[in-house]
Amino acid sequence: MAWIIQLHNAFPNKIFLLFISIVIPTTVEYTTGIIMRKYFNKDYWDYFNERYNYKGIICLRFSIAWTIISILTIEFLQPFLIIRIYSIVKPIWPILAILLIILLTFDEVYTLIKFKNKGQINLK
């Protein structure tokens, strides 16, 4: 979805949005399906019984569904959430940013200590 948002922001055209809303989700679904089959021997979804399927991994019906969901998300949900979240976060952002940096630093140090104690890394 982030790719669609970024591309739509760069090229705000309805036809282009339709195109990337078809191509990106279908490509992600196909790639994920191939990886799941190859590395995990799993099929988490099976479109063999669907019309116009390809290798049972993608099909026209679900590509259309992903396209509609993507367009609705980009056109309506994402702008609404951005406005809501921005209005909540903007007043507290300076404090929140400092807290996040402190938490990330603490997590990094804690992780390095754990790895060192397990002998997985050598801190010299």
C-alpha cells in the first residue's frame, strides 16, 4: 500500500491509480504465493477452482477485489486517517520523538547485551 500511496502522490492521475492498484497488489500476492510454496511448502490460498487463475496463486476475481480495496483506501481512508492522526500527534510530536529515540536506543543496547551474553556477537 505504501508503494501505491507514494506513486499516487508523485503522479496524481486516476488512470495511473487504477493501473498501479491492479499491478502492485496482484504482484505482491503472486510473489508471496511463490515464496510460500517454494520455501515453506504451503499454499495459504488456493485459486485453482477460480476462473482466470494463474498457477492457483492469483486470479482475476481477487485482483479486482484488491484493486477496489486499494482505490478506496487511497482515495478515502488514507486521507481521513492522515488528518486524524496528524491532528492528534502534532501537539505532542517533540516529546513523542524524544521518547521513541530513547526507547529505540534502550532496545538496541538491550539486544546487543543479550546477544553478547549468548555468545552470538563479540563486542570489542
